[in-house]
Amino acid sequence: MKEASCPSCGKESINALLCDFCGSIFVRSAKTGYNIKNLFKDNIINNTNHAIRAALEKNLYYQEIYDCDCFATQIFQSKTHWFELREPIDGMFSVFNSDFSLKPVNRGKRGNISVDISSSSLSKTQWQNFLTFPEFVLFDKEDDHWYKLDFGRDVQGAAYIIEKIITDVLGLTTDTVFLFTSVDCIIDGDLDDQEKWEQSQTPEIRERLRKRSDYNPF
């Protein structure tokens, strides 16, 4: 495949090894024909929502300090919607550490995030918006109703895509949505670490956690 210059770092790349940005949107655009030039007009890529970037950075931070299986950042319609939901606690779409489903022997790839989106959590109109929006070509197909996009540690690229999904696919605004990052032991994680995380949260979050009967975020 012909090499291309990354507009972020200026290096030539056909793989995901040169920089965080090259590890997600840039490499995938080279493979799919997605045009990323517009991202650098008026510094668009650097002006993504600060709350989204902060939530993704929190997800990566949790991965560093807790030995748990799943680190999920769920995107909800609003904080009220998040608080009132009972089972399950899924948002409209999710950001996970990409190896959350693997057993500990294979779970060493920490410091990764991936966007997961499925038809089960969206309305029919929202799902059609997703299937037709320009960045759809960057996603990997898991099955007919589930798509995934790995970002590695590329918080910048992930925040950009998430903001576009919120506005262009869901038809919401970034000012109203609520992002919540949870820590869960669903396979063989350290339950003491999960307890430490829960005890470190605000009373509001601890109350919200008590509303569900198990800790599986799916």
C-alpha cells in the first residue's frame, strides 16, 4: 500500500506504530479513502469537546491504577437519564478498553480504548444515520448490528469521532449528554480494586451503583 504523510506528525506511515494519531484515524483513512484533510482546517481536530476528552483520559487512567477486566465509558442522553436507568446501565454507545473480554494472561494490552456501537441501543433513525455518516467507513464490522473502532491511546481522535456521533448520528448536543466511566470485574479481575474504585466515587455515583443488582455493564 502506498505510504502517506500524516498531517499531524508529518511522518510517512502505513501502520499504527508511529504516533497515537496515526494509530487510529490516519491509518484507517489511508485504508478506506476517508479524507482527513478537513480535520486540520481551523484546527478542528484540536477543538473537540473538553468533557469528552477528559472522560477518555479518565478511562485510560483507571486502566493504569486498577486491576479490573472492563473500563467502560458510557454515553447517556443526559445525567438525569443515567441516574434513572436501572438494569442495564448501558449508554447509547460505549468506549471500552479494547481487550476487556480477554483473560488476564492475554489482557496485558492496557492503555487502549475502542468505540462500540450497536443497533440495540439506538433508534432506527439513529442507526441509519450511523450507517450513512462519513466516518462509518473507519469502523470494523463485528456483526450486522455491531461495529467497533479501536483507537489505542488516541484520545484526540476518539473524542473527535465521539463528538460527531453525538451530534450527527444521535442528533444531540455535547452540552446535554452525560459520560460515565465505570470499573468492572466481569471475568477474573481484582474485586478489591473494584471496591476501591467504588469507595472513591461520589455519594451520587455510589447510590446509582446500588440501583443495579450486578456489575456487568452489558
